Amino acid sequence: MTDLRLTPLAASLPSTVPFVGPEAQERGHGRAFDARLGANENVFGPSPAAIAAMAATDQWKYGDPESFELRIALAAHHGTTPDHIMVGEGIDALLGYLVRLFVGPGDHVVTSLGAYPTFNYHVAGFGGTLHTVPYVDDHEDPVSLFAKAAEVAAKLVYLANPDNPMGTWHDGATLEAALDDLPEGTVLVLDEAYIDTAPAGTAPDLDADDPRVIRMRTFSKAYGMAGARVGYAVGAPEMISAFNKVRNHFGLNRSAQAGALAALKDQTYLTDVLEKIAASRARIITIAEANGLTCLPSATNFVAIDCGADGVFAKAVLDALIGMGIFVRMPFAAPQNRCIRISCGTPADLDVVADALPRALDHAKKG
């Protein structure tokens, strides 16, 4: 069969892989990575209570399609109601559902050039028109984003705070003030995947009933559950209930729900992990500075290292590190692509980086 009878939209799209996974790279190189520091996973792992809860789950049962207990717990955690919470298969899936709800052919969406590409992938997949604005001083810029949204009558505008891939952030008060310029009818998609690793005051103080904003959070980063794929949205009840029109009601498996519930209850373990992430972040900065490089300030579980030249040079450094068995990534848009991005790792992981980085820089300088 040569005619797949795809929709005209699907037929027009390129086959895209937003991120080439480390497993694919390992298969291509015929070896496992010595240090897996490219996907911003939390190498310190989830709470032992979460591991036990997932292991004890009856796998013959479907997951609760309402994620009732987890939504109750999240509502209590955020001081709101379960009607303000939607749980899904990671932020990626929730972004897909949100775009499906709001965006069709001819609708306009705004993001930053070089920001999280999976959001862009969903916009293209539903026929939206994507508009980008540049970063300002390596920060996503709410002023530019909201001005562009007004110019094109955007339905959605995406902003990550803290940002991926740069690790930079705005304090919550800055975003609260910027919302005064969000155009009428535009919804701010505020991706807070890294909010748990950020300084106090980074999250804006917003009413959960505010229909202008939907916030995205995850258990993949600070809670160490990237493999379980648990994310959630916080928003006005009318927006949250709309997800039920399009979501995969059985998408979040039972063990993931149990693990997330146990992880949320173990805030002592989370505090310990956050200390380890902070120590790892400091070590990455020390390693970079020992090699004459500078780092961008980071409120995340990774550090963007400025390699001091352009994207070609940074890519040569990255390729050399990968060739030495270290999985890292880099921003894909200039001028941010002058950097490489290294996730926080164990002391042993960072020993490997410390040994390899000077050799990778030397390799890149020699061309």
C-alpha cells in the first residue's frame, strides 16, 4: 500500500524527533555512556517510599482515569481544589492536549526562539502558526513574548520559568507585573518543570482561578520520576475540565500514580535531593571555571556552560564529550548555542566530566 491516506496536514509535516534519546546514541556508538547528563534527569532518583509504592502496585488493574487520590493530594499541596488540577503523562502530553484544545489551522502561537521544542512540535501537529521572539540576555523575555502575542492575536504564549535550555529565570513578581500586558484572550502556558530547584520567590503568586494562565509541573525533575511520566497542570476549573474532552483517560498508569503520591508525601527526601542538586550544580561550575569557561546562573538541575565561541565550536566540544562516553546536550538556536548543557550528576559522574572536558576543549580548538 503506497497511499497511507494521511490527512493533508499530517502529509505536509516532516517526520520529526524533537530529541534523539541517549539510548539511540548508545546504539549508534555501540557502547553505553559512562555519564548520562544530557536529559536533565534526576540521577539521585525518587523517594524510597515512591519506589516501594510503585513496586507494590497491582499491575493487572488499569490506573484510576480520574487520578483522584493524586489530585486530592496535589490540591492540598497547592492550597487549591482538585477541580484546579489535571494530571497527565508528563508535561509533554499535557502540552499536546492543551494545544489540541486551543490550536487549529490558522491559529497563532508565540514562543521564544530556542525554547523547549516539544511545544513547537505539538503546534505544528495541529496546524498552528508558530511565531518566535529572541531571548534577551539569555532569558526568555515576557515583554517581547506578550508584545508578539498582541501583534498576531495569539491564542497561546509559552514561557518556561526557570528556562530550559539556559537555566535562567525571572522572579515571580516580574511575571506578575508582566501579565498586565498579556493580550485579552491569550493564555499564558507557564512551564514550571524546574520550579522545585529554583530560589524562593521564583513562582509567581497567582490565583488558581485566573483564566489567563495555566501552569505545568512535573515529577520528572526534582522528584526523580522521569521514567514514570507524571505531570500536572494547575489552572481555572473551566480550563482544567476541558482536558476531559481530548485526553487519554487511561494514559497514566496505576504505578505511576502511586509513586507520585508517595513522592509528594516525602518532602524530607525531596529536601535532601535538592541539596545534592545544589552541590552538583556548584561542582559543574567549578569544573567549567577550571577550564577557563563561564556558566550561566542556573535555577534548574543543569548548568549551561558558555564555551566562549560560537555554535560550531560548542558542537565540537559536545561531540568530543559524547565520543568520550558522556551524554550531554546543547541549545539549538544562536546565540544560545554557544553553550553546552550539563545535567547535575553524582560525584562519580562529575569526576568523569572533570577528566574529559579539558580534552574535549582541546579537540574542539584543533578543529
